[in-house]
Amino acid sequence: MSLDNHSVGIVAPRRFCCDAPIPLKGGGQLPSFELVFETYGTLNAARSNAVLVCHALSGSHHVAGVYADTPYSEGWWDNLVGPGKPLDTEKFFVVGVNNLGGCHGSTGPLSPNPETGRRYGADFPLITVEDWVLAQSRLADHLGIDTWAAVIGGSLGGMQAIAWSLRFPERIRHAIAIASAPNLSAQNIAFNEVARQAILSDPDFYGGHYASRGIVPTRGLRLARMIGHITYLSDDQMNEKFGRELRGGEPSFSYDIDFEIESYLRHQGDKFAGFFDANTYLLATKALDYFDPADACDGDLARALRPARASFLVVSFTTDWRFSPARSREIVFALTQNRRRVAYAEIDCAAGHDSFLLDDAHYHAVLRAYLENIKT
Amino acid sequence: MTPIRPRGTPPRPLTPKERERFDFAVIADWIPVGRHVLDLGCGDGRLLGYLSETRSITGYGVEIDHESVLRCIRNGIDVIQIDIEGGLSGFEDGSFSHAIISQALQAMHSTERILGEMLRVADEAIVSFPNFAYRVNRAAIAAGHMPVSEDLPYEWYDTPNVRFFTIVDFEALCAKLGIAIRERLAFDVYGQPVTDDPNLNGSLAFYRLGRP
């Protein structure tokens, strides 16, 4: 396997065990929890160069680099994070963390419930974006990071950056929210609900206790991912990539795979169902649905963002219809009303919501420019 | 305002760099220290940078061009990438002390709307533009050509400008829109203030506008 010179190279996850209970926004608490995380670069003596990368729905702590002896194991934001890359690990100490309720090693529905000794499954509590931020703050304490130079994320990750600026205004100097939104629209929630129903109605779901039976609700997960994928791409890009191409050249006049797009969606669904946990998917889509900082302020986002002290970079993509530029502008104008520092770039990129994961030259130039100006 | 050249220097047209500094200085002169401003069509954000250094202002630039937005971010300017032609609806009434449009109004289509929006979001609007009726431009037209001059430096086929207007025209529009002209300055290409027939002798015009 060949690594480019700008890769962080071989990495290994670490584990943080928090023995203090964590109260949850939805009520109740977890008596203790564990988070898996990775770090890249070096924390400077002043501890002023730490950047937290927050993952979206299906991401993880594995942001950059590769695992030893594992082909194709590049982190999900490897094109952004590394020495000389826009989020430069020669300047910054970058932290990636798998969120609470996740399925990549952090405490979640697949973990044993200390009260029963069996896996939590459906008994794992619903977790909110604010709970994730609180758990991340415990990790920051553990790593000796008092203040993040920046918290950055795309989509649901951007919501965590916003939530950080509100929950811990003094602990975050810059918030970078990419392809994000101040809350989900009814249409967004509708897509999430279809995805959830796909999982909940899978006969292999067993009320969320499939794992203790050694079963995976594969069909539900596949469908959930397929519908998600449709919303992550733009109409134009899907047409450009797949058009009406037929796999076999001729229509089969059956329900087998005819169109390339069918093949692509099934492939994405299968891949996802092979590694992702259904309960985590349910929980994370609910976290998305419930995120709404303005709710506590009668829907007044500007009032909700008043506690924020961070400088913001907000980025959106013209073809993103899942989290459209108009949603990012709501964040921007709520910040300008509070006279907070904010820069906003609307990137011309054909790839829809997924653009935030790509290495579009202008997009990366914008991130690089902003990150270069952050003092450490 | 600080003179650009020491007295007694033989007059020569200002270089583009001097002209920019001159433009900035005129605008800065109209903005008291510590105000909150909005710069429309802010380019690479240099004017905001200058105002923040010399006047300790806060505020935002608005720009549509991708490369300019990138340069703003590089320059540490709080730029917001939106299309001014669509209005400024994201900004609250009276949220700025000054809304500035420096030599960019002539490149916008929705002139009336933009002027109205500037005075909605700010207490005062500062507008600068090249005067199309400047004598050099008139001479070019008289000779049968579209003018190309220091303040209108583009050939007709590659100009970003879409509205060509004069000092007289602009003031008529202000009257029509009920906009109060609080102060006007006109300068020739040497950077000298013009009081005698500015519509003929002024190459660049600056206005401080308000609601009556």
C-alpha cells in the first residue's frame, strides 16, 4: 500500500474511560462510558492547537491515516487531515472521536448494559447532539485540552460544532460548520423517518434486541442507507454518474438489477449493513431530528446563538438539497445579528450533500485559508 | 483627509494603488471610530481591512465572486458570500451604522433595490462611483468611442459594469427615491477635489446618503 507524503500514516485508536456519570438531555444518565478516539499531530506546550473533528451520521473516530496491515483503511476525512493538508497536522493536534451511542467502539447499543450484563440493544437511551458535546468535553478534559482552537464538522458534525459554541462558549475559539443546518426541515425528518421505519419494520429487528440473538436487520439497514444515499447526491450528479445506463445493456423486464443506479444503491446498502449497527442508526437520526438550539428561544435562532463567543466559518454547497445553502445562511445571519465574527462561503460543487467529504479544490482552499489564520 | 501627495508635486494621474488608497481615505473620513459597517461588493476585503486598522470598525463584507471570497478569508475578513442583487434580507433593519458600496454600484443591475436596502440595514450609506460624464469620457464619446479612463478602465466588451450613470443622474435617482444626500465629494484623476461643475470635472464621486 502506498501512502502519499501528506498522510498521517499508520494510526491506532485509543480508548477513554469516563467513570463519572453523564446526564442525558432526554432524561436519565449513563453511569459511566467509554469513547474511542484517534489523534494526529502533537499537542503544543500551550495546549492551544487542538482541533476536534466531529463525525456525521455514519462516520467514526477514524478521521485520517490508515490501520497497519489493513488495505483501504483510510480515514473518512483523510483528504483534509494530514501534514501539509488543509487541516495541517504539523500545526494542529487533531482529535477524532466516535460519539456516544456509536458502533465503532464507543459505548453504545452494542455495549454490555452493566445492569443486565447483556447488550443494551434497544435499551440504550436516546442521545442528543448536546450529550455528544458533553461527552466530548470529558475527553477534552482527559487530554488536558481546556480550549479547542477549532471544532469542525460537516452535516451532523457541523451541528456539534454549533452546539459546542453554545454549551462551552469559552472552550472553543473557532466553530467550522460545513453543509450543516440550524435544525432539520420537515422533509429532512421525513427522510429520517422512512429510514427508521425500514429498520423498525425489518422482522430481524426484534424490537432492537437482534444483537443478543446474533442477528442483524440487514434489509432494514440496507434500505435506510439507500434512501440516505439518494439525498446525499444531487440529481445532476446522479444523472451524470449513472444516467439511465443499463448494467446488461438490455432491459431484463424483471425486478433484477437493470439500471446502474440500482446497482450502486444496493452496493452502498450492502456495504453499510455489513458494518453499521441498526440501533446506532436509529439513535443518530433521532439526534439529528431533535437538534434545534432555537427551540428553547421560541424559534429565535439569533437569540439562541447569543451565548456563542467563537468565530465561525460556515460553508455550504450549491447543489446540496438535503442541507441547502439557505439553511447555512440562517446560521450566518443569526450570527451577524449577534455581531459574532463569521465568514460564509457557498461552494459551487456538483456533488450535493456529500460534497463536504470531497476534495474540491476551491472548498479545500477555503478551509485551508481559514485554518491557516487560526492562531495557536 | 491626508493629502496623497505633498503640495507642490507636479500633477499626474494617481496610480491605481494611490487611487485605491485615496478612495479608502475618503470613505474612512466619513466613518467615526468603532462603528459597525457593511461593505457591499467587498472584493478581497482590503477596504474593510483598512477601516478596521484606521477606524477600529467591526463588520462584514458581502461578495459573490468565489475567488474574492477566498481572498477575503485569507485576509481574515468576515465575508459573507451572497448575491446582493437578491437584496439583503438576512440583515436586520438598522443593524449597521454604515453600508458602503465602493465603486461597485455600477456593476449591479438592481440599483434602486440596493440603495433602498443599504438605507434599511444601515443609518447611513456611502456610495462611490465613476462619473460617466467626466470630461475625458465625454471626449471619448464625442470622438465616437466608449470611454476607457482611469476610473472606467475597461473596454466595452469586457467591462463588469452594467449601469453607466453620471453625478447628475445619480442625484436625480436619489431625489426620486427620497434619499437625502448628506454630503458629496468629487475628485479628478489627480486626486484633487472638484467644486466647479463636478459633473464635467469630476472623475470619481463619493456620497454620504441618509434617510430624510
